[in-house]
Amino acid sequence: GDGDGPRKEQSMSAQQVSFVVDLPDRVVLAKPQGWEVFGEHVGRQVLDFMRTTLGLKWQILQDAVHSHGFLHRLDVPSSGLILAAKTYEAYYDLRVQLSTGKMERDYAVFCHGWVPPDLHSIAASVHWRLENAPTTTGGHGRPSLTELKVTWHAFYEGTAASFLVI
């Protein structure tokens, strides 16, 4: 009810970063679309939110070599959860978990169009540009393979949509 505290839906719709989990040495943040984790390509930076909220107590937030404590990023147009370490010990603990498969990253994707139910992977060459430009696919770039599962389809007012787990 009212007064029970902020809800995730409110913070995401208000386009603000919010803490989902805040432990002594690591955090999970909800990143709304339009925010960059770090990199100064857009004005809204998750790193700035972390520095403002947590202060200068956590040295790793100043350390670009250790990705400012972030274990991964999401593209600016994407929203989702971001995992970050507050300490170097937590950073390396989480890196080991990622590297050894103890931690998985799953994504839910809502897309325009009808994805065939028997499609289980997409292979493409992906090219990342250094400047602030969209990622492209095609005949050049780094080979990439994404495994997926089509979980449902929808059709509304002449528009098809698919929901995938990747």
C-alpha cells in the first residue's frame, strides 16, 4: 500500500537508478533505459549515481582498470539489473564466479515480429565501433553466438511480437 517504500516499477518509470540489493561489499542496481553504466557517452551515468549515493568510501569506484567495480554493462537503450562490487575482494570473487560458470546472465527480450519457435540460436558477426554508434552485424566483426528460447508470441492490431529468453 501507500507508504510501504518505493517500488521498482516507480523508479524504472521515473528513469532513475535504484538499489535492488545493497550488501556490505556488493550491489545490484536497476538501470533504466537511457542510462550508461560508465563511459561518458551520455549524460546519465550509473557510475555517477553510485559515487553520489555511496560517497568516496569505496575506492574501486574511482578505478577504471577494475571497471569501477562493475562486472558487466548494458547498452544505453536497455534496462535491467547491473551487478557491482564495492570492494576489490568482492570484485575478484564475482569475477571468479562469472569465469567459472557459477553465475549466469539471463536476459528477457521482447521483440517486434514473429520469431520461429524452432529457432534456438543466432550466429552473427558483431562489429563494435569506438565512437558512440550502434553495434552492427554483417560480413565483418567478431563472431557471436546467442542461444535462445522462444517462450511466447502475441499478435495485436496487426503487429506480431515474440518474447525470448537468452
